[in-house]
Amino acid sequence: MVNSISIGAASPGCKKVDPILVADGVTRKFGGLTAVDVAHVEIPRGMITALIGPNGAGKTTLFNLLTGFDKPDSGSWSFEGRNLAGVPSYRVARRGMIRTFQLTKALSLLTVIDNMRLGSQDQPGEKFFASFLRPLWSGVEKRLTKQAEELLERFKLIEKRDDYAAGLSGGQRKLLEMARALMSRPKLIMLDEPMAGVNPAPTQSLLEHIKD
């Protein structure tokens, strides 16, 4: 039975030419269980890289550590040459590393288009005093709405634009989360179990979007 992740060796067998993410000696223990034990891993820029293992192997825990949702017992990692150890999740996202979740985090009581708009960063209308002065941010909102609608069209969700996210199927929620991740124009997207709980029909669509 596999109950931990152990990737690579201290010196990788095939060093990446341009790694965007590099991690060394990352461990995470829960009581007596070692959930993550990564000696060394490099993720190449601009490539699809898969992390494979059975349920309980620690894949999601590793994602949580690298993206700031959890703290390791040891280790260091960098993104585009910048140290990320101890950096909170929202700052990791601002630096361009976005993750999705095995259990989707669509905001059910907001519409699909509002979920999309929330995915963009540095919105002036989110500041308290500026929020009362619509002329300061209305132009940005129009631009973000256009970007969101283009992505919804691409992910075949445009007809759900004004529907509440709670009404989407499991596959549609996966598509929405993937589309929302693109709103911030990320440099790296970490997809946690993107096919989990998805019916066979939407699975092919998800695969095509990942390749795109």
C-alpha cells in the first residue's frame, strides 16, 4: 500500500532546461504518517506534467504545500527562481501559480459570470473606498467581462452565463474552475484531479482544454 509521495532523487536523472518550479526536500507528516516526502522535483515551463499515484498517495497534500494552503515540516521550493516557502496562497496566486481543487470551489450563490470576474487580479473596484466610485473601475469591469465571456465561449459555458453556479453539473463546475483559473493569465496551472467525478462525455472536453 502506497501512503506517501517520493519523487526523484537528490540529483534528477534528466535535468530540465527551463524549470518553472523546483522543489527540494519537501516533507509533511500527520502524526506518525509521512504524507509527502519529495527529495527533488522540477516542473518544466510550457509542458504538461502529470503527477500520478493512487488515492491517499499525497498528491493533493503536495499541491497544498507548493501553493501555500499548507505548511511543510521541511523543504524549500521556488517558482521562477523566487522562493515560495512560507508564502501565503494568495501571494502565490499573484505571482502566477494558480491551482484548482479536487472538490470544486465554485461560489454556488454567484452567477457563472460573477465567478469568472472574481478570478481576475488587481481589480480597483475591490478596494473599499474605490468601490463607491464606479467611474474608477467600470472600464476595467467591462474589459474583464469581455475576457470572461470569451473564455466561457471557449469552454462552452456561455449559455450558463447568468445561471447560478449551484445549478451546474459536476463536469460544468470543473470547466468553470478551469476557465476561472485562466482569468488571471497564470504562468502555471496546477490541476488537482481534473477528471474526478466527471462523466465520460465531459472528460474528452476537459482533456482538449488541458492540451490547449
